[in-house]
Amino acid sequence: MIRSELIQKIADENPHLYQRDVERIVNTVFEEVTDAMSRGDRVELRGFGAFSVKKRDSRVGRNPRTGETVNVEEKHVPFFKTGKLLRDRLNGKE
């Protein structure tokens, strides 16, 4: 599902809301999650999962094409851990 499909589904299930309002709500939620993670905060949505940021240290890597060694800089990467409710639904244990 892509963002526009999510917006359309929410708008269809809530006919009392205008689609532009639903779009604004969805975009605001994503922006807040992104902003929180960029500050290094953890975002937890109970039953769904938790978004956090993990730090990867700098290291020496290897270019797979040439075999040449390359220095890979330290970086921060997003990490998602599923919640128990989501894991159970995916495994048919509703």
C-alpha cells in the first residue's frame, strides 16, 4: 500500500471527513514520526510497532565489483520492531 492508497482508504471509511483533511492528517503523522526520529527519539505505536534510530559505526568495506577496500562512514539508520499484536496477526493468531 502506498501513501495515496492509505489516504483514499481512510477517506472512504470516514465519509464525514474531506479527503484533503485526511491527506493533511496522514502527512502530519508521517512528518511527526520523521521529526522525532531525526531528533533520535523512539516512536512507539502500541500493537503496531516501534520506530527507532540505530547508529552504525564507521568501518572498512569492500567494493563487490572491483574488490577494492572502501571506508564507510558512520551513519544512522531507521529501525522498525514489530509489536506483538501485529506479529500475531501476521502469523494467523488473531
